[in-house]
Amino acid sequence: MFDVQQKIDQVIWRPTPKGWGLPGRLLFIVLRYLYAVLRDMFSGELTLRAMSLVYTTLLSVVPLIAFSFSVLKGFGKHKVLEQQMYLFLEPLGEKGVEITDNVMRLVYTVNSGVLGGISLAFFIYTAVTMVQKVEESFNYVWYVAKPRSFARRFTEYVFVMLIGPLAIVIALGIIGSLQNEALVQFLLNSEVFGPVFVAVSKLVPYLLVSAAFAFLYWFIPNTKVHASSASVGGLVGGVLWATIGVIVATFVVNAARTQAVYGGFAIAISALIWLYLNWMVLLVGSQLAYYHQNPAY
């Protein structure tokens, strides 16, 4: 096994053959980044942190969404976030709809009767704790030993949780309004530009996910992250997220055996796997952003 790894190292890290030109250099760059990320995944630390974040998500998802709904409810835009929740869990098929229904039922219960006073403070604390866990994982990827101070963490995280849902709703609103413009409608009905616009409109949700990933990679680590490196990590993370979504959707549709073996627990198991893969994608994108900014490593 060690000899095989040595041979792979010799191939990956040797100088690019002169006759290969630009395509050869690009190929070797991609292989080196891919090798480095896979090496870190198989070391086990990223997988452990992804599993830890799944556990944290289960405890924090309702408070976090309830807090976001409370912010958006003041602007009358909370229904938009609810629609995005259904889209986010769409790869789980009918199970995703069922999970989202249960979460939204809990969120509306919280919003209608519990979110006030001490309960509001506890929910904010729970949501901040979740983001803190994400920061710890990103700091590990970026070799940052010192986290944010509590005061800075609290103010910055609450600010992002207040602005984040609004930014998402505004972005979706702008996209929706553009689709109603006369020029856009003319281009959509065009035989030449119509298919292009349809394809771009289908890519928009994934581009928004990539932008959200890039923002997290730039903002959360307690160190200076270049916007270009965060964008590279965000783009790759968005592509991986979309790809894994298709794979999970296919698995769920054809997982009759899982339903037969686990019964009612099959929904929970599918959701846990989906959460784990999402966190793993997020951490892999962060690792790639780190190597893009620090290629010597």
C-alpha cells in the first residue's frame, strides 16, 4: 500500500511534461487539488467533523429556521423561505416533503406561542452555537488555533442571521421580477435565446448555493480568506452539492429495500445521510479554498 502511494506521489508531484502544454498543466493542477482533498477526507478528521455537525444540526435546525422566520415575518416574506426549504430537501423526494412539513409545523408552533423573552434568547444562543461549531470546523481546515471572542462571535453571527434571510429573499425577488420584464419575456419566446435563458434559469438556484458557500468560506474562518479562493471553493462546493443531490434523489427513489428493512425509520436515516453529505461537501469546499490560497500545502 505504501509503495502504491509513493508511486502516486511521484506521478502527481513530478514536473509537468513539456510537450503537454497548457492542457497538461491544467490537468496536473486539477489532479493535485483532487489528490490533496481526497487525502484529507481519508484521514478521517473531516468525516468526524461532518458527523458532529449533523448532530448539531438536529439540535439547532428548528431554532435557526424559527429565528429566520421571525425576521422575515416582519417583512411579510416568510413564505419565500418556506418554499426554499422544500426545494432544499427536494432530492429526498416524498420523504423530503414529509420532513419539511414536520419542521415547518414545529417552526410555526414556535413562532405562534414560544418565541419570546427567555425562549427567544435561548433560540438565539442555540443558533449561534451551531454557527460556532461550523467556525471550529473551518478553523481546523485553515489551521487557525484562536477562535473569535465571544462578543465578536455573538454580534457578527446575529448580524449574519438577521441579514442572511433578507439577502436570500431580496435575491430571489430580484430574479423573480426580472423574469416578468418585457425584454426577458421576449428573449424567452425567442427560438435562439429561449433555450439559453431556460438553461440559465435552471442554473440560478445552484449559483445561489455556490454564492452562499463562497460567503461562508470567506466570512466564517477566523483568518483572512481571499475572495478568489472563497469563490473557487464555493463554485466547486455548489457543483458537488448539485451532483450529490441527484445521486441522493436516485437512491431514495430506488431504496425500496431501505423502506422494507427500516420501516418508519427510513425517513430519518435518509435525512441523516443527506445532512452528512451536505456538511461533507461544505467542508471539502472549504479545504479546496484553503489549498487554492495556500498552494504550497
